[in-house]
Amino acid sequence: MQLKYLKTLLTPQACAARVSCMAWAPNNTKLAVCTVDRVVLLYDEQGERRDKFSTKPQDSKYGKESYVVKDMAFSPDSTKIAIGQSDNIIFVYRIGEEWGQKKAICNKFVQTNAVTCLLWPEEHAIVYGLVDGKVRLANTQTNKSSTIYNTESVVVSLASNVSGKGFLSGHADGTVVRYFFDDEGSGDSQGKLLTHPCPPYALAWAANGIMVGGCDKKVVAYGREGHILQTFDYGRDRTEKEITVAASSPGGQSVVFGSFDRLRVFDWAPKRGMWDEAKPMEILNLYTITSLAWKKDGSRLCAGTLCGGVELFDCCLRRYIYKNKFEMTYVVLSQVIVRNLSTGTRVVLKSYYGYEIEEVKIMGKDRYLVAHTSDTLLLGDLLTNKLSEVGLQG
């Protein structure tokens, strides 16, 4: 995975002005950025600011200085945003499908403690963690919330798996807990999975394991059942500071960690069965990276910083032009974005089994995609955007 700087979406300030959280919409059309002023800025996929709205305190009599926004997530249909706040509440805002539509609160979930982090993996289910160690579920259809499980330590991070059917919670005592809505036949266990040496603020659940970073300046790769696979230790590097945040690519083949002035990229090498670290991207005066957000098609990564800056990066393994009509972008080995240069339309061709896509051809008067991996054949219709993957026998 190669990161290439594209543009600055938000100019950093000369003081601390932390970007608290960011999120890409599942349909790839919107990026939401929450500033230190508790305002959510909305950008289009080209990185142009198109809209914004202000968040609200739980109780208006305490004013806007009474809380901070801790995390946010788009709904699966990309029309709503859930905002988790330190004043013990989650607001869900309806932002609509088009730019400029009126923003309105459609759900509110009052809590007994401050919200620390949240995910929105399924249609009506928002998963969130609290300061008291509880991991809870908010149902936007019934407007009710319930506790999934209790722990004795602050929830510092949440990470979903690639399918969204399971998630991890990281806690201040180093504990990482795994929970499934559906284990999809994996047979993997639920409950406490591992204990990391420090609070796992940088937590990612990739397709081939779990990666954790923190204040000890180490990145540790764990296997499916919590055993250590690899350790990357940067403690002897005097320029390295604590690792603050992590993001897994949508396909789970790459993980990016953010620290001070630095982004570290790790790619899964399927033939060797281990993680490879790419050359780190070092950006002078970027300062501490406080938030990362990966576009759902895997083609863009955004980094928010302690000084209020937001930087946009292009992500790809390789890119080439096919027949002078189509741009082929290999985001990861198992995923290719095919873009029609004349119309701008695109199709995300992906092996759902995680196999490396070896070759892509466009046939039938530039309508049909045909690609193959070592074990499957991928077919696509550019006109209807329908895709299939079938196994190759013998």
C-alpha cells in the first residue's frame, strides 16, 4: 500500500485545535469531520467542503463549552450521523441524501456516563463504549439502548471486523474483548481475547488478525485467538512518540497507524502469512495524528491532527490505464477500482474470499469485466454494476 498526499482539507492552526473524529459515508459520497468547535464539516469525495452543522449539548443551559464530541459514525444508508458526546448522550442527526438538506435530530440516547467511542455496523444498531467500562447497543428503530457486556475499565477504542458482524473493544487496563452478532461460521470465541501491555488506543481488526498500538511505541499483531504473531518495536527511535490511532482498510488487507508527524502502513502478505511494514510516511509539523478515516472503497485516507488540520491521501498498490478508456487502481491485492475515464463512473471489483486479483479484462463492447484469481473467476457488468465471483474447479 502506497500513500500519496493529495490535498489539505482543513488548514492546521498555530495552537491545539484537535480534530476529534472523522467518518466516511458507506456510499463514498461524504466525509464528515468534527472540529474543536464541535462543528461537523461535510466534504464531497473530491475533498470540497459542501455543508456543515453544529452539534448540541444535552442540556442547553450548560452551553457549548460543556462537552466535547468523542466519536461519530455514518448510518449504513449514509443518510444519518451518530454523534457520541462527553455529556452523556448520543445524538443521531438526519442529514439527508442531497447537499444542503435540513439537519434534524431523529434519535437521542441519554446515558449515565460519558460516551468514549462508537460504531454503526448494522441498520438500526449503534455500538458504543462508556467511561464506566460498559459496551452498549442503541436501537434507532425503538429509540432504546441496552448493555451488551460490562467491564471494569474505561472503553478507549472500538473496531469492527471487515463484514461488520463482529467488533472489538479496547479498555484502559489493556484488555481487548471480542463480540459477534454473527460469527459467520468461524467458530471463534467471544469474550476477553487478550491483554495488551498498555491501553489499546490504536486498535484495528483486519482480515488476518488484530493489530494494536499504544503509548509503549510498539505495534503488535495478534492472531485470531489472541496469540502474538509479530511485534514492531520503535522504542529506540528517539523521534517516535506514542501511537495514537489506527485504521484498517475496508478489505482488511492493510492497517495504518498514526503517531507524531508519522503514518505507518502495514500490509498483509498472504503468501508468507505475515505483516510487512512499508516505508513510513513522515510529514514535518503534522504533529500528533488524532483521527483516521478510510474511504469505503479503499481509495482515500484522511488524517486529522492535534492542531486542527485534515490531510487527504490517495491509497493504492498500483494504477494503470487500460485501452486508453479505463483507469485500473489496485487498492489492495484483492480489490480493483475500475473507472471509466470518459464518464467518470466506476465499479469496485473485489474478491470476497480475499484472493489476489491477477488480471482484469474488459470485453463485450466495453461492458463486461472479467478477472481471475488463483481460485475464482470474477465477472462484472459495468452497465448495471452487478458483480459475481464463482469458484474454479479443477
